[in-house]
Amino acid sequence: MKLAFLGPAGTFGEEAALRYAPGASLVPCPSHSAVARAVEAAEADAGMLAIENSINGSVAETLDVFIHQTRLRIQAELLLPIELFLVARPGTRAEDVRLISSHSQPLGQCREFLARCFPDAQLEAALSTSAAVEAAIHREHSAAIGTRRAAEIFGADVLESHIQDVATNVTRFVVVGEGAVPPTGRDRTSIAFTFADDRPGSLAGVLAEFAKVGINCSKIESRPTRATLGEYVFLVDFDAHANSAEGSAVLDAIRPLCAEVKVFGSYPRA
């Protein structure tokens, strides 16, 4: 099995991929969009995407991949505990750090630590935690937020350990691929939908259909349509398989109420 992930080696995407499929051949990609493209191009059998963090919320890039870029389906989900480390080139002292880089998600997950310990440091977004660590070891007065494995790979020193703002920091990853997964009896379905007109009660009408058949909506949010300011795509995770009696019934009920309904996939709950 070839499994694509946000690379290079040493990222949380790699750790999630190794946990999901320990014997897989891993395919590093420079972005979540590139992970999806690798699967679509048959360069990988499946892809691992970070979709949500318990501190920093949803990963916007991944949501936009599902909304706008791919027809791949979610096959599974995985919950990964996240521990973050401040690392730098050997010999660097914490008091000398002027620039701190990482992927945007870890920067958000360490917001309180950074404000408390490095209030004057410049923050820089990188393509991945590993890319940030690799860059930091070549720059003076620079540090990166990443994994302990990345520090070991690139020969960086750990300046501070477990710097995430909440100890119980968890990222939810999803595995994407071609085709649908059959029901297991304990499934989750992720969908997106839009409305043709902005009318009072439109969203309430859709959500009421879930209540009618006794389905719990575990997550509700929105993203811009990218077409017009003030127009949104609504995203819902609900606790049922799309092919179950209840799931099929609710999807049939909401389709006439929406301009478009897109099913990202039904998959076993982690």
C-alpha cells in the first residue's frame, strides 16, 4: 500500500500514516492539496489529511480540498495525540531566538506559550513542521515548532518540550481514497451543502430533518463559497452511514432544500 501524507519525514502526518498503516510505503507531499492529487493520479493508494485540531479547530486547507478540489471519499479517521517541541540549531539559546516558524496549525496550538515566552519573536508560517525544523537549523536566532522526531532527523536541539497550550491536544486525521466504505454500525458521515437563496430558516430547516430521524450532528461549521462575499458552504458531520436507513432518509430529505449536497464519505468513527 502506498500512503500519501504531508511531508517531509518527521511531520504529524507521517506519524498518523505510520499508525494507520505501519507497513505502508509512504509518499511525502508538500501540501494537503498535493496529497489528494497524488491519490487521484494513482501515485498513492490513499492519503492522510489533518482535518481538525482540538485547540485550533478545523484545518481550512483540508476542508477546501474536499469542497472545491476532489471527489475522493473519506475512508477512515484517526485521532493522534499532539506534543509540540521548540527546537533550534545546536548551541542556540532560548533568549537568542528572534524568529519562530512552523505550520500554521502548531503556531495556533501554541499561541499562549508564544505570547508568554516569546512576545517579541517574529512568527513565520511554513509548509510543514518538518520544513520549519529543517530551515531553522540553517538560520541564526531562529527556532521551529515541530516533533521530537523532526529534531532527531535534522539534528536540532530541543529548547522547550510539550509547549502546546492544552496538554490534551489531539488532531483528527482522515484517510481519503477511491470508492465507498460499507457500513459498520458505528459510522460517521461528512457532507457539505449550499443554498440557492439566503433566506431565514434555510439552515434550521435542514437541521430539523436530522432531528426528525434521530440523527446526531456532531459538527457544524461553514466556509466561504469563494464566489461571493457573504455566501457560505455549510459542513455537517453526522452519526450515521449514508447508506443506512436513517442516513439515506435524511439525505433524501435535505436534497430538495439545498442547491447542492456533496457527501465527503461515510466511515467508521475513531
